[in-house]
Amino acid sequence: GERRLLLRCGGVHYFRLAPEEWRDRLLQTRLAGFNALETPVPWNLHQPTRDAELVLDGAADLGRFLDLCRDLKLLALVRIGPYVNAGVTSGGLPAWLADDPKLLIRAADERYLRAVHGYWAKLLPILLARQAPAGPVALVQIEDHYRGPDDRYLLRLYDEVKNSGFRVPIVLSELHPCKDFQQARTTDTALFATTELMPAGPVAWGERSKAFEGLGQILIEGLARGLDGFNHSMWAAGTNLALLPASSFPTRHEAPTSGLLEGGGLSPVFAEAKSANLFAQAFESVFTQATTLSAHPLLDQGRRAGLVAYGRTDGQTALLFLKRRYGEGALALADPATGETAALATNPRELRHVVVSYPLTPKTTLALSTAQVLTIQPYPDKRVLVVHAPEKTEAVMVFRTPKAPAVRAGADALAWNEKAQQLTLRWKCSAKGERRDFLLDADVPIHVIALEESQVGQAWVLDGAGILIGPARIGEWATGDKTSVELRMPTRRVRQAVTFYPTAPLRGVAKAAGVSDVQCDETARRIDLRLDLEVMEPLTLFLRKWETADDLAEATPDFADTAWRDTLRPLPLGEGRHGWYRCRFQAAKAATRKLSLESIADAATVYLNGQCIGQSTTKRLMDGPRAFPHPAQFDLPVKAGDNVLAILLKNWGCYSNALSYGVPLAPASAWGILGGLALDGQPPGRWRQHEGLEPAGQSFAWKPVDTAPGAKPAAKGAPVRWFRATFAPRKQAVQPAARLHLKGVSYGAFWLNGRFAGLYSQAGAESGLGYRLPTPWLRDQNELILLEEGGQEPTECEVRFDRNDTYLPFTLEFTAEPTPAAAPKAKGRP
């Protein structure tokens, strides 16, 4: 039952999505032609405290996520670490590893390996129960970008995984990490695959995501050079909800090469990846057996014309790839095997392919094709080829078959050569948007759907249902007596032609507002229709009624901190975004005393007896260790008798790779009070410390904030304050994708309906991009709470609805009964 696969993998990080969004992102990944996904498994997500049971619910429900992969026929490359990188704090290593100063991370250190063993003993059974072929787990990756000196470490990790019962391949990220394949030098006997194809890295704080073009051609170039498999990192963007991101990265986690945007919309990269993936799928049997083809008459003709030329062959089929070094023009080809001539449109931006001698059916071979093949689908009763060509060019396809096939459509472009026993199709693509059907009854009927090139991004392969052409986005589909397809319509007036080639003998469309001009071509088994819909865009919501509260109960003298950790001196904190230190001390008399902190990370706000004393500058450590000092000093107006000192620490996250081999974790990633602390040169006393600062459970005394235009700013209060606003989106049929745009504030955190929704910083471009409000969390009435940490207050804030991600779900239902000819045209206004 084994078969060779060309692994086409896209990164989808389950912990960066709401669980309600998992199925949609996986479905879109499948629609883009991927047959697998990659996901890291961060240790600090699943085991934030030592010796605890793994966290496996909510966004950490790895088993449920993998079960969805199985349901949607997607394999999985699972990166189990222990260090996974993935743009999360400490690369996923839990902070409690720093409790033992002798434990050396990412090394063959027995203390570290015992901790890894304890974690994997609980994690690996989840994956073992789901390993291929019965389950989706097809590869397991250990470590990530390991450049350390200790090979024994990797061997110990490998043995641990192998001995646990895995039969699937166990790999490292060192399978050719790359940006593209321009400089690839490979041999046919070596595995040529990449677990990290990243043409452009993730967006950092203050950056805008720039447009990226050419991903599809990067993949095609890899295939032309012998690529055995790839993982397109950062395929699906997400939001850092369940874990603190590394300090370089904002709440959103996306790259210019992400095909799926943070809110679930499609970027231009999606169509490029889909085109390359479907082509790879069409010729998977060739690519998985192919070797380099250096000599071929058509390759030689291209080289003589100065073109770049590659070839791959499995011994029967040849796939030739050609592109110009500069300029544009048609390459004249003369094929000696078929006696046909063709002109191949070439340019320096993309490789054009030529197919030679591909067996379509038991008795029919695609002897030559200069038409660019998008997909080949085995329908129950025929073979369907979707091909494309640029406008104002001619594509040639030659079918070699024992006897003249009956032509049922497109006879004007087809010519039979009895002597050569071949049928030649010459399709002149004369206009933008052109679409033609060619049908021939060979030993198995063959249906060629020819598209002008601009329509490729609107062609969808729906497994088991058919091929749909027209919509820019689609969702779920279902088959049976009726076939239904969910279209995702943009929020504007839409007038669009839709064509469906069903696998079953369907003839009509169920009546629906906005659907008209339904026609059925029974010869081509093709249903055409027109959509006329006007979808109202959700209105921007202005947040002008804010309330504020200075309530930080943990800073008050009478706060009950007996359940907190008791320590002799302040110790580093763990996985949280905020943390508290409290110390009670006596003073003989009232005086001003100097509080000195040797090093803090990343920012500290100091309270004495419930009053805010001051705040250090924030230090966001960009991809570096925190070993260098970040000191701070404060003057404390101490009163005679009892005093309570409370210090609030902020964690921006830390990310360190190159410097983190064979060292204790703490110097590289610890946060909180990291060095000595003294009050006039002396330790003030014992401490209690605790992580967390959440609005839940707080008793706020809310006061209104005047944010009307022209209002005088309020007197400056404590630098750390709570703000609250509510909003109610207008009820509409659309699936909203909301983003929060803040003005007036500086940096902090925010919660939507009681759930942490991310960190914010108004540095650079962040304020213009806004922050995602996860769609599954939105309600009819919504509460937004900000924790502003820079002493500012919100003004003119907005909830906007992203046009790229917001859509109207519109279901088309195709039926076996023809649509009545008298069906009236209708305009739907959902």
C-alpha cells in the first residue's frame, strides 16, 4: 500500500489560531494544493510548570488539531523540539528549566535530557496514536536550526524518539533551509528537500508586510532542479494569543510570503502557491521517480536561443522548463518526435514548461504540450485537464492514440494525423478571460478546459465534486444527490460569471437570490451562471466612550499575597506577560531612600504603599540575550513604620538561538528582577512574587474619560491604567474580520470579552495596521479592556472591518434537475 509522495507542506501553527478557526485554515491549505502541513509543538505551551500534566485543551489541543488534519486528508510534519524556534519566547523552552542553574540547554546534559524525557513521555503517545499511514503524522522533526558543537545531543534525541515506536521519518531542520533554489546544486541520488522554505522572514515590530511576488516560480524552479519535498514556512499567518512571541515579533505573526492572512483572507501569494502545487500534484508520479534530463532536442533548441533550460524524466515522461535570461519573446520549437512546431511564450520572470510523452490513459499519451498544465483530474468517467496560456498566444497539445477519437467539442482547433496516429490541438488564446472546452473520446474520454492565464487564480479543484471557475474565494463543499459549494463573496457589488464542471451528472442550480442566466452544456457537463450580489460592507465602529481605572490591587498595602511564592531575594519569573514582586519592610523614620535595581527585564513600575513612584524605560530586547544589565533607580518617600514595596514587571519576550547552546537558560531568556536589589545599599527583606495581571477577578472603579474632539487631556495619572469600552457590530450576514485601531496610547495589552487578545505597541507602523479581534470571540455586545502601560489614554479609536478578510458566505447548490428556463433574474441584497 506504499506510494511515493512529493511532500507539499505549508506551515499552520495551531496555537496562533482560535480552535474554531482550525478547520477553515486547514481547508484553505488543502485548496491551495498542499498535501501536508507543518506545525511546531512549543514545550512552554504544553508544560508551563514542572511536573504538571500537559496542557491539552483550547488552543493547546494538539490531538484535536491533528484529527482535523486527518479528516481533511492532510499529512503533518510535527516539530517536537525540544527547541522549536517558531518565533516564540526562548524557542519554546519553558522558563522553569532556569530553576536549576547547572542545567545546560540544547546539549547532552543529563539534567536537560531528563527534563526532555519527562515531557516527551507525555507528548509522544499523542503523536504515536496518529502516525501514518493510519493517521496524519508523516514526519517528526527534532530540534531546530541546531548549530551547536555537540552531535551526541542530536543522537540522544533521535534515539529517544525512535525507541518510542515511531516508524515515520525523523528529520532535522537542516534539510536544506533556504530562501529559494537559485543556487541549488543537487544530485539525483541525494534527498533534496527543505523543511524551511522562507523567501521572506516574519514581520517585526514596526514593519509593514511588503508585497511579495514569485513564490510560485520559486517552487517551480525547485521542481525543475529535482526537489523531493518542501515546507513553506509561515504559510498561514496567525496571532500570538496562547504564547508570548519572541521580542522581535508583534502580536500578529505573518510574513510577506504568507498565503493566508492573519484574519483568514487570501494574499496574492495564495494563487501562486496553488498554481505550483496543483502542477506538482498533476505530475507527482513523474517527479517522485525523476532524474535530471540534460539532453533533449527541445532543451537544445532553448539553449541555442540563450534560454535557461532544465529537464526531468522518469524514463518515459519528460518535463522541460525554459525561461529567458532577459527580455520577452516566443521560442520557436520543432518537435522531431511528433513533427509539430510550436511557439512558447517565454520571459525572465517564470519558467514555462513543456510536457513530453505523458500517459494520460492506458492507450492515450500526451505526446507534447506547450499549454501550461494546471491540473489533471481523474473524473469517474473521463480525464479532465485544465491548461492555460497567455493572451494572444497559441498553445499546442498532441495526443497520441491508436485510432481517431470522436471529437465532441472544439473540432475547429483539432486535427487528426492518421499516419502518425495523433490528434493535434492548436488553441489560439485571443482575448483576456477566454475559456474553451475540447472533448475527445479516446479509449477514455478526455476533456481539456483551456483558460486564459488570468483565470488561473480563480480555478478551484474540489475533491470529489468537480472544478469550479470564477470566485476569488471559496469555503466548504459537499457532494451527494446535490453538490453544494460555499462561495465567499467580497463586501461590495459583485457581478461575476461562475462555471462548474461537476464530477456527477448535474444539470442545474437551485433557485437563489442573485443567481441568474443558468445554462447547462450537457456535452461538456458544464454549468454556467451569473451572480449579481450587493454585499454591504460592515461600518467602522468609533470607540469614543471610554472608562478608566487605576485599580491595581496587587500594588496596595493590604493586598493578601500569602499565596504567592516566598523568596529570600527576587527571582526570575516564568512564562507570563506581567509579574509582581512585593516586599514589606520597616523604617525607623520617614525619609527618602534610594532603590537600586542592578538589572531588570523588560520594564518596571514601582509602587510604595499603594502610590506609583515611577517607571523605568522599557527595554525590548531584539533577538538577543538578556545577560547585559538594564539597571534602574528610584527615590522612595519611605514613611516611619510599615512600608510595602510592590514592583510590576513587563515581559516583551526574548528570542535567542545562536548563543543558546550548552548554557543555562536564565542568562539567555530570563525576565523580571535579574540582578541585585538594594534599598540604600541594603536588602529590604523577604519577597513574595507572582506572575499574571488579568482584568478577570478585578474590582474596578470605572470613571468616564472625555475623548471627544477638542477635549482637554486628563491630568496625567499612574503610568499603568485600565481602560474599558464596549461596541456592538451591526447585525449582517457577513463573516466579519475586525481589527482594532488605537490612537493616543503607547504600549500595553488588551482583552476581548475577557480573553487575552494580544500586546500592542504604537511604534512604527503598528498603529496603522491595527490588531486582530478574533472572529469567533465576537458577540452581539463586546467588551474591550486595555492595560495601558505608558501613561497615555485612548483617543479616537476604531474597530474596522478588514476588506481582505471579511466576506459573505453564499451557497450555490447544484442539482440533477435543470434550472427552469424562465427563472427570473434577481438581485440579492443580503
